[in-house]
Amino acid sequence: MLPKDGETKQIYELEALGIYQVFNDKGGLVLDSIGEFIDMTGFDKGVYFIKFEGETFRFEKTLDKPNPKKSEFPKKLIYDPTK
């Protein structure tokens, strides 16, 4: 779960290990899992509600999703062995 060099993670830490659900602002279930940490890196900006141990917590994600890494390979073939 640790980020790689140059990568940013957006993690929400729960009070303890347990079953949780994450809902978006329209009430739609986004995630249903077990853990102590919720990786919200891939979530869109917005308000989310985390249901944990019978309580509901409001969380506002203000950072955008990270941009996918650009390919390290060139887009055009530089060397064509058939020529």
C-alpha cells in the first residue's frame, strides 16, 4: 500500500480493523470491504460517507485522481528491424 517514488496515495485511516462501506453523495455504494485503511486514491473528488462500526462518517475528497503514468516506451517505433 505504500506509494512508489513520486506517487501520492490518499488514505483514510479507520479507528480499527473492521468491515466498512463507502457511499458517494448520492447514496450509491462505492466500496464494501474489510480493513483499517481505505485507499481513496482512485475515487473522484467529492463527498463520501464511510459506514463503520454502526456509525457514519463524512469525508470530503478534495484532490483529483492521479494522472496515469505516461508510458516509458516511445509512441512511434524508432527502430524497425525489417528495414
